Amino acid sequence: MHDMKVLHIILNVASNREGLCALSSNSDNSYLAYLGRSLTGQVQVFDTLNLKPGIIISAHESPLAAIAFDMSGTKLATTSNKVFNFLKILLLWTFFKGN
């Protein structure tokens, strides 16, 4: 066990009462996703290995309900219906409810 110390503080984070965030569990692609500065469906991705802010994805026109990374740490799912390759800021899939 080692002593823990603060490596970086992320400033100007949007209000997030639900604590909505996701941390990729892949040691090669370690990212933290959290609400962007706007509550209108933005996700900000922070590179936790290099301690650098990443990209902002405008994922939805309404507030987010969920965000999660895939096992490889390269894809980000938002509110259960969109999947992004966030490294390329590319929407890969959108899922719709059927009748």
C-alpha cells in the first residue's frame, strides 16, 4: 500500500447531482468521462494517464442518464442508445426502441 496524493484537479465541472461519470478499466486506455459544462447532453473525456483534458462530445439534446466505456476503453455509450469512438469523435451506432 502506498500513500495516495492528488495528481490533478478537474475544474469547472457541471453540476452533477447524480454523480454521473464513467472510468475506463483498461490500463492502456484510461479515461474518465463526466458531464460537460452544459447539461444538454455533453460528455467530457479526461485522459487519466497523461492528466490532460480530452474531447467534448455533444451526445444528446437532453440531459444524460447514463455513460459507460467498453472493455477496451475506446468506445463510450451514452444514455443506452448511442455508442461513440470518442478518440475520433465518431458516432458508431444509434439504437432505437422497436414496436
